[in-house]
Amino acid sequence: MDVLHFPEDVRPPWLVHPVLALGNFDGLHRGHLKIVERVRRGAAERGGTAMAMTFDPHPPRVVRPDKAPPLLMTKAQKIEALQQAGVSAVAVVRFTHEMSQWDPETFVRTVLVEWLRVSEVWVGANFLFGHERSGTFSLLRTLGLRYGFRADKIDPVRYKDFVVSSTRIRRLVGEGRMDEAGALLGHVYYLDGIVVEGKKRGRDMGFPTANLRTSNELIPPYGVYATTVTIDGVVHAAVTSIGMNPTFGDLQEAAIETYVLDYSADLYGRTVRLGFVQRLREERRFEDVDGLRAQIEADVRQAVRLFSGLSV
């Protein structure tokens, strides 16, 4: 898959009749995937290129940094997810303070028309763009008629009683409701990171853990979780603790410690993906190591029961 950057890259010659999914796509949830699905179909009908366009940094980081939410995905994760969803190219627009002052037509003319020469643009029902978010879908459609491209939208996607949105998913992750977040995402919420050395207390208790250092911004709240760990493309069942390890009380920052079930190879320095299936309990302080060990054994048994009903 090709990745283009605005304003650095010129329009490549292979880009034919681009059909574009336009949005932030944080989390690439069920609603986003509906847009991508429609873009792929449109590209097939036109003999064109199925594309997605996103922004880096996330526009609220520039416009209102004090209120910008933590993101569900890193830029690399988003590009990977879009590729897996089936787009042929991703355009990453470098969002600056100057661009935040552009009126909607300037954005459309400069980026969509002069740079990409789009044939179709698809957005979510609530997509807004341009200075002070003044550009609505109705305006995008009007500009499309003026500049010669089709603009259309996908209605909100609902899961059970909820409209699927990145905002709702962030709230669910922030509350530790990982199974509900995963249902809206269409996949488990995950962190990518490198395994680093810890204090080796888990190993001493018979439960060696991999300590994860991650660039992901939104970390689930302190507690113990049933998780998956993807190592070299293979998914393993695991139990993960996030927190300050209050039984020992000597951490300066929260640790993400994962015990991979039925796995013994050395993971130091390896890059892994940690997926959150369900929260098992809150973080607790124990009177002694024996109490902590007994609770870890109970956590593992609970996770094993959970995974026995899943295809992990």
C-alpha cells in the first residue's frame, strides 16, 4: 500500500480516479469500516483507486490542545488498519495552525481537487471540516458539484443501542469496559510496544511477566485483564496487570505486565501486540507475597475459563 503526504508529496502518476474515505478514523471502528467498504465498491465501479485520507497530528491537538482526547491508535497502527481494511493508498495531511484557518472551500480546492483530483469523497454523517468546523456535508456536496466530484455520506452505524463513535469507545476504554469497547470497534482494543526488563518479581512467584513499553496514548485503567498477546503473528492467551504494584509500592510510574499462558521463550526486546478482552478485577494491595501469588493463580484460572469459550 502507498502512503502519500500533503504537502510534501506530488500527486503520483499511478493515481487514477481516486475514491476517497475522508475522516480521522481513530480506532477504525465499525462505522469507519462502512465508509471504507463503500469506497472500495466505488473504486471498483469506476476502475479507480480506493483511498483514505486522515490528518496528522489529530486536528484538536492544533486547534484546542488542552481539550484534545487521547487517541485510540498511533499513526502507524491506523495506516496498518486501513491497509488491512482494503484501501490501496492512504493520504496523510499534515495539519497545521495555518491549515486550521482555511475555510472549507480552500481545503477542498487545495487538497481534494488540485492535489488528488478526487472522483468521489465519502464521509461519516457528522463529519465537519474547515475553519471552526464550519464545513458540513451539505457544503461538501455543493463544492463537489462545483469542482466535479461526487460527495456522499454513510449514516451512523449502531451496535445494539449505541451509535458507534471514537468518542464513545474512548470512554469505554477509559472505564475499563474492554469487552464493550471491542464490540464497537469490531476487534479488541490493543497496544503495541516493546518488551523491556522489569523487576522480575513475577518470575520469582512462578508467573514470569513481559513488561510493555508502548507509544499508545490511551491506556486502560489500573486493574487486571484477560488479554491476548500477538508474537510473530501468533496470538496467545494472557493475563495483564496495569498499575503501580501496590503490594510492593516502589514503582515511579504505572507498569503494564503480562503473563503469557503456556509460553516460555524470552521476549526481551521483542515487539508485541497486547489485546484487551475483558477486565477481571481492580488493582489491589495484598498483605504479603503469598496473598498476591494466590490471587494471580485465581486470575489465571478465571482467564483460562474465559478463553476456553473463545477461539484464542
